[in-house]
Amino acid sequence: MRVIGLMSGTSYDAIDAAAADIRIDGDTLVLTPLGMVSEPYSGELRAAVAAAVPPASTTVGQICQLDTEIGQAFAAVAARANAELCGGSAELISSHGQTMFHWVEGAQVKGTLQLGQPAWIAEKTGCTVVSDLRSRDVATGGQGAPLVSAFDVLWLNGRTSGSVALNLGGIANVTAPGGGGTTADGPAVPIAFDTGPANALIDAAVSEFTAGEQWFDLGGALGAAGTPNVDLLAHLLSEPYYTQPAPKSTGKELFHRDYLLAALRGYESLSLADIVATLTALTARTVADSVKALAATEVVVSGGGTKNPTLMAMLRDELGDIALVSSDELGVTSDIKEALAFAVLGFLTAHGLPGSIASCTGARHASVLGSLTPGSRGLPRITSVLSAPKTMRIEAL
């Protein structure tokens, strides 16, 4: 089946579309990436999203408008991906949408909201769309995150038992296929969770103190020019989220601009470079602490944070003897991984197969994820009933 995965993360800077041919061979999911296209949000739409996410207030009218405009933006990128990557032959589109709110109380996720009305995608492309993939896991008591864990477990099964996947987006998350200990029967139990901010607080600082002229630390230049402040770092590390047990998830509902400004009270004399260096060190430390707690011997890293050499250098220092490997070396381009993961989740949903792993999200059981919006071409044709795959093989074109 030819599937397009659509993704926009917590940095809400762009929409990524990854296309792939996906099939199941025995107990193996075979994935052949076809490429990726990416389109930045327009300045107006990005500003509208930023103005609506917590702790800002919004209205039902603004949410309706955002749902429509994000859906239209996703539809345009999907149509481009279908034309450029699939020759118009895509059979299914799996859309993550744009996360606007992740409702967490204590250790429990009570709801999650992703906008980007799938009807616009179905109308523009003619393809059936799988969307709203997180809510079903939440309804079964799960965190609804990190859903990429299903991809990671399939992908890293068969590698060293200490292999851990790390994604550095706005929020950082890890997946350890064998990192959750053992069940009563003995086999390893996968575990996954959000470690805390990756780029979220760095982006917030850069945007705030450059009056919006910059959105992120390009090339890690600010972080490299500064020196981490030991006292501020210790203050930031006192955040209770870091000591909560897994499974757990978080987002910009916690790690947002106002959170940052409150944390910086008393540190007004610090330069922007020193603030960014400290926040970069915070990401490296919290990720490394989480990885070490999983007894990792290898970290396979992907996501936008890999383009920040200052963050990567700090992370290598924090990890010590633990190997840090780019996902590119294992056949999955760092930029494309999350969109590919949602293509796989959409494929599983279309075949009636679960796309969540209960031990990773904390759900009562694994679930078939998402909702279907049929396209004008009808539902994708399923030729046989397949059993859930246990591993994944990446094949080049």
C-alpha cells in the first residue's frame, strides 16, 4: 500500500509529508521510503497557532478557523506529496494534525486535541484519510504519546537489547524496546515516554528575546556562544516532571513562554547566549538521565534537534560511553522519521491492526487508532487479513 504520512510537531513551524510503500511479509513490516516534502506554515497561520496554544486564551470561533486553515494547509502538502513522490498513486493518507492541547492532570492524560480537519485532505486528494490517532489511546487510559513508540519498537527489534530511540522535536521522547524490565513470564516489556523539552524552551527564549525576529537557535550558534549557568540549570532541573515515573507525556502546556519567564526571575542579568546555553544543557542532561535509567548502550537519534550541533555535542558529553547513532545510519532520514511513523500507523489502522503499545503509553490495552474519512476514490482495498507485525525492515528503492 502506498501511504503518505503528514506531521507537524510542537514547534509548529512546518508540515512534513513522507511517502512510503508499506507491506507485511510474514511477521515483518516492510517499509520502502519514497521521499519527503515539507512546507513551512505561512507567517499568518503560524502566528495564529502560537496565539491560541496555552497559556493563551482563545475562542470557539478561532478554533473553528484554525481547524479549517490547518486542514487546508495539510491538504495542500498532501496533494504535493502525492504528485511529486507518488505519481498520483497514493492510496491512504495518515495525518497527525497540529497538537493544540494535551490535557494532563497529575499523571493522567484526560484528553488531547489535534486540529487540521481531515475532510479538506480527503477532498483535495481523493484519498481516504486516517486522523485523530491519539484520542483512542487516551480513551483506553493511555497517554496518547509517544505514538512513535510503535514504529520504534518494530524498527529496533533485533538490534542490541540496549538500543533506545530518541526524538528531539519541541519535546524529546525515548523508546526502549527492551527497557521496561520483564513481565511475570519473563520477556522484555517496551517502554516509552517524553523526557521533557528538547527545543521548546530554547525556541521560546530565542523568540522572546529577539522580539520574534528569530524562532530558534540556528546552527546552535547562540548556545555555542554562551556558558551554561550552574544555578539556573539546577533551578530548572527541580521541575517535578523529570522525576515522575513512566509512562508520562508533556508538551507546551507545561514548557511554554510563561513557564520560561517565571524560571528566569532573578537571572535577568544573563545574556541571551547564556540563557540558551543553559536551556540546551537542560535538554542534554534530562535526555541523558532518562537514557541512562534505561540501561541504554546505544541511542538512535532523530528530529530537528539533530541539526543543532551545540545540543548534540552536549548530549554526547552527557551520554559518556553510550553510543549516539543517527537514524540516517539505519536507513531512516532524521527529518522524515516522524512523518514515516504516522504513515505506518495509518497503514496499521487501515488493516484493522493496533498502532499503540500499552506498556509504552500506559493504556489498558493496545488499540486500533484514529478515525477514517473516506476519499472520492473509496476506501483502500485490503486484499487479506494480516496479523500484527513483530519487526520492521527498511528497504531502499
